[in-house]
Amino acid sequence: MGKESEQAQHERAVKTLLAVKECKGYLEGVEKELSRMSKKFSNREIAQGVGFAVTGIHEALTYLDIVKKVIEKTERMVTKKNLVSVNETDRLPRATGDLQ
């Protein structure tokens, strides 16, 4: 049962990382397009508003990078913990039928 939940957690982490990657690509595209748009507008207020949107998107991208790193580090820690647990289990004495 523990293995199944660990596998499910791993699959969710992989799906989350994929979603983060897709979202990051989308936001990077929007950020580039907004940067181009801000240069086209002669109205200072519109250009400034677009600039604020670009800044917000940039901050969102930074946050996504942090989330990605946390997920990856957690996955490495879980994997390491599982390896240590398996190694410790391997070192335990084997139970035998005759304990005389």
C-alpha cells in the first residue's frame, strides 16, 4: 500500500512539473508579446499598464521556478529516503523458523 501511494505521489509530481513547464512557456510567450506591444503604444498610460502586466508575469515565472525546484528537491529526498529504507531493511537479520 505504501508503494502505491508513493507511486501516485510521484506521478502527481511529474504531472505538476509538466503543467509548470507548459504554464511557464505560455507566460513567457505572453511576456514577450506584451513587451512588443508596450513599444507600439504612444499613450504613456497604456504602455505603463502593459509594463506592469509584464512585471507581474515575470514575477509569476519566478514563482513557478521556485515551485519547480521545491518539487524536484522533494522528489530527490523521497527517492533518497526510500533507498535508505530499502538498504536498512536489507541489513536486518532474516527471521527463521527455528529460534533455538
